[in-house]
Amino acid sequence: MSPPTSSPPTDRAGTLRIDRLQVAYGRAVQALRGVSLEVPAGRITAVLGSNGAGKSTLLRAVSGTLALHRGAVDGGGIALDGIPLTGDPARAVAAGVVQVPEGRRVFADLTVEENLRAGSLGLGRRSAAERRAARDRVYELLPVLAERRRQAAGLMSGGEQQMLAMGRALMAEPRVLLLDEPSLGLAPMMVERIAGIVQRINAAGTSVLLVEQNAAVALRIAHLASVLEHGVVRLAGTAAELAASDEVRRLYLGGSESAAVGTHRAKLGRWTG
Ligand code: ATP
């Protein structure tokens, strides 16, 4: 992970506040029960929790995509710089809140460059020069995408596809980037690269809401963190406070950071099974 490469621009505030949020799927599943947390402008906030805790649901609520999963907000609210987000994905993007798709979906048959171009579709009136400038900023943050610009996305490794999915989201020049388990299924070295990229994106001025099961990595790069359990915030604080907490160390870090990277998933299976 590298140190910040540039200081955050000053005109891109983006404090996201989630206030007593409740979300249900149909009538049967109350997935979030009064979740409050904040992603301060220019910061990385991590959300940890085991399977089914409600992490993806939280991101879907923020990106306005709950309806696609037959879910709905039934209490509380979400606001960006004090302006309520409405639960409509296009308005969330227009407000500057963009989610990297779950499962790092890319268009396999399109080239890297075509995938990036697809990321700027539907963003309203932007000139060709503005789109090119956005693409060049993505290439600067993610040089591997520039090197592979003419390669079909389907031929890239899982980690590179994750970078492309992030690059595509960055084409919208978000104020807040939503990331759902970017390290899932990647080898440790690639996990480190992705973590470094998230830091660079943040250092360039984008706030990040990061959902991760890899608590060791998430707590290392985040400023703030919350632990979700069965739809409620069980613990919250600075990432350093959580990393030092006995409970987090026992449940999510396996006593040491290095142990957690390799064994976290297996342990989660035991804890939740
Ligand atoms: P994971 O790490 O396994 O993705 P998560 O913390 O992201 O877990 P969610 O996927 O948000 O958890 O799920 C929270 C709760 O909502 C779970 O009980 C889950 O079964 C339920 N749930 C999620 N999506 C739906 C859906 N589309 N319809 C009904 N229930 C759902």
C-alpha cells in the first residue's frame, strides 16, 4: 500500500449519513434494524460482519438498488451532505454515490476501454473531452487498465476485473464510492494491490464505504469502522479502536492479522454455521 499520491480536492465534500435505517425484504425478513453510521467526507468507513449480517443490504439501500432485490427502506434515512437520497439508483449516481457492482461484473466481450466507456453512459450531458478526462484519471489511478486498454475484459484475472469494475465506477467521478467485498476470492498479493488502490482512490478525494469480510485488511486501510450483526451495529469506532478491541480480535482477526487473512472465511463458517 502506498502513501497518498495527491491531496484531496477541496470542492468534493461528500459526507454520507445513515440514520436509524431499517430495511425489509418482503414481510418476512427485517435485514436492517435501525443502523446508523457515517462516512465522513474524504474518509474510508469499513463495515464488517459475518454472512447475513446485512452488509450488502446496507450498500443496496445507499445506492438505491434495493427494489431490484425486492427490498425496501421502512424506516430511517440516508443523506449526502444533508440532502436525502431517494432510493432511486439514477439519482444516487447523479448525487455522486456510485457502487462497484457486487461480484465485480464486467462486460466480458468488451475491451477494457469499452467497459470504461460504458461506465460513463447515462451520466447526463458530458462532453467527449470531459469523458476523456475522466478516463485518463482512471488510467492514472489504475495504470494496469491503460496497459490492457485493448484487451477483452473476460481474459483478465479476477483481480484485474475487480480493478476494471472499480475503474468503471470511477468514470462517474463519484464523491462516495461503495465497495462490496473487493477482496473476495483473491490471492493475498492481489488483495494488497486492491487495498492500495482503494487508498489511492480515497487520497484523490473520494469517500469510500467499504464492506469487507477480510477484517484485517479493511481495518488497516479504513479510518472508521462498524461491525454489523443481525442487522444492528454491534460495535463502532475508529478502525484503530476496533482493531484493538478484544471482541473484534477474537471474532474477526483470529488473534493476529496474518492469521485472519488466510483463515477468516473458514472461521466465519464455523461461527455462523
Ligand atoms: P454476505 O456476506 O453473506 O453477503 P451480508 O452481510 O451482505 O452477507 P445481506 O446479504 O445484506 O448480508 O443479508 C441480510 C439478510 O437479508 C439475510 O438474512 C439475508 O438472507 C436477507 N436477504 C438478503 N437479500 C435478500 C433478498 N433479496 N430477499 C430476501 N432476503 C434477503
